[in-house]
Amino acid sequence: MNIAHTRAFNALVFLMLLVFSLLTMSGAHADQTEASKEQQMRQQTQPLNNAPVWRGVASGQENFTTTKGRETGVLIQKSGQEWRLIRNEMIVKYGGWIVALTFLAIVAVFLIKGPVKLPEARTGKLIERFTSAERMAHWTMAFSFVALGVTGLILIFGKYVLAPVFGLTLFSWLAAFSKTVHNFVGPLFAVSIIVFFVMYVKDNMPEKSDMQWLLKGGGLFGHAPAGRFNMGEKVWFWGGVTFLGIAVSFTGFILDFPNFDQTRLTMQQAHIVHASAALVFITMSLGHIYIGSIGMEGALEAMRDGYVDETWAKAHHEEWFNDIKSGKVSAIRSKEGGATLGSQVYQP
Ligand code: HEM
């Protein structure tokens, strides 16, 4: 091929490329014009509807950003919609009913049956049931739990129950306040369950009397002897404080500290476990709080003042009382308890 031929060939290739580019550009231009026309029409028929843009954003397709980190290229993560549905359609709906119905059932038991009374008169002889350190550990855990429970319930059900009554302005203030309290009290609760566990685990080990206590329905079908803690308390200790306590604390930390580069999916999964476990925990706590306060004569005194009457110990924890009677276990657990009870202390 001579030089003239080569030039002619190059000119032909250039011309073909030019024609091809013009055709593609005009096609793209036509597409863009079509899209913008469609958008203009949409703005007239449905003002502020920017669906195509949001469809692109919600596609989950990774784009470009200068911010560094996992998932930073994805503006909206698609499975967030599934998480939203699980939260709103399942956890809020079924969890709400479980908590509300349990609360109503407890109110009904109180109104129909009333509190469990002592079977005999008090003797005035007292036994130290909890030391001040044990009571402090219990109340730190209990108050932090109640603060978390109340603020958690406001965060999950407030939009449906409180916002229509208080209005959106007051409710948004309350929700922001609840969120802050919840975030700060969470770690305190997590630490309190560890301290509580160490102090109480020894007397929550399985015993022979546990099965008997269960078969007697915890006293519903006749006298149910128990050690220092009965089977109901042990279920609360292991299933509630230990298992659910660890579940809500662990997932709570994942949600409280999003700065460990966890993905949104991890936080969504943590949230589902956190909210579900917390609602079961709150439901169980309603029964415990009832029995520990107005549901049983003499129970609150044990956790408030630290000691119980001989009659109470015999009626509710007979095996423990027998150990004290035989001298196997002391009626006094601390120096301070001995000094407070003085001559009123139970003598085996
Ligand atoms: C705020 C209201 C509460 C009240 C009035 C209350 C009352 C009581 C009482 C009176 C006892 C002593 C029972 C006995 O002498 O056998 C007790 C024990 C106990 N409480 Fe509470 N409590 C409350 C909240 C909580 C919470 C929120 C938790 C857990 C998060 C909890 C966990 C326990 C445990 C595990 C025991 C000891 C039972 C065992 O170790 O087996 N309490 N409570």
C-alpha cells in the first residue's frame, strides 16, 4: 500500500468513527430528553415524585465516594427494607401484644386472687437474707433495667401509642430524651449483670427440691419446699438475667458503638435480636416485679431491708430454713446484718 492509499484508508476509518459517535450521542441524547420529559410530566401529575432517582439509589448498586470505609459507596442498603418490615410488622405487633396481655393477666391475678399471704403469724425472729452489697447489686441492676425498659418501650411503641396523644413535637422531644438515656444506661446494666451474676450464682445451682417445686406448680398445688432460691427464681436467674441479659447487652453494644466499622446488615441483625430478647425480658420481669413487690407478703422487705421473718423463710424456702435451723447455714450473712438485727436474730 502506497502513502496515498494509507491516507485514504485512515480518513475512511476516522469518518466511520465520527458517524458512529454522532449516532450514539444522538441516541443517548434522545434517551435523556425522553427521561427528562417523563420527569416533567411526573412533576405535573405527581409533584415532588422523584421516583427514578430513588429507584437508582435503592438499587443497592455501588457508586463512588471519597469517604473511606465499608459500604460507603452504597447510599441506601436494600435489605434495610426487609429489616423495617420485620421490625414494624412482627416485633412491634406481636411483641406489643405479648407485653400488654401479660400485664393485663397480672392485673387480673392480683384482682381475683390477691397477694400471697403468710400462712401463719410472724414470730418476730429475723433471718438475714441479703447483705447490703447483694441488695445494692440487685437494685443497681433493677433500676437500670427499668430505665432501659421504659425508654425502650417508648422508642418502639411510642410512635403508635404516645404520639397520637401528645402530638409530634412533644413526642419527638421525649423520643430523643429516651434514646439518650437508653444509650448511656445500657453499659451500666451490662456491668451490673456481671456483678450480680458473681454474687448470686452459688445459690442458683440445681437442687433436688427444684423438681418438686415445679411439680407442685410453685405452691399452686400444695406446699412447695425450696432452697435459698426456688426453681422460679432460678429460671429468672439463668434464663432472664444470664441468657437474656447477655443477649441484650452484647447486641446493645453493637448498636451503641457503630464506630467499629460494622455493616448495616450486622446492625439490623443485632437490632432484631436486641428488640426481641428485650421484649421477652420485659415480659418476664413483669411477673418478677409483681411477685417481688405487691404479689407476695414479706418479699419486698427481704430486698429492701435485707432480712425476713422466720415464718416467711419456713413458708417459702423451707429447705433453706431447715439448713439454718440445723446450724448448717448461718442466720446472719454479714457483720452489719448481725449488728442491725441484734437480739431479734433467729436462734436455731
Ligand atoms: C424494679 C422492680 C423489682 C423489684 C420490686 C424486685 C424485687 C425483688 C425481690 C423482693 C427479690 C428477693 C426475692 C427473694 O427473697 O427470694 C428479688 C430477687 C431477684 N431479682 Fe428482683 N426486683 C425488681 C427488678 C428486678 C430486675 C429488673 C431484675 C433483672 C434484670 C431482677 C432480678 C432478680 C434476681 C435474679 C433475683 C434473685 C433471684 C435469684 O438469684 O434466683 N429484679 N427481686
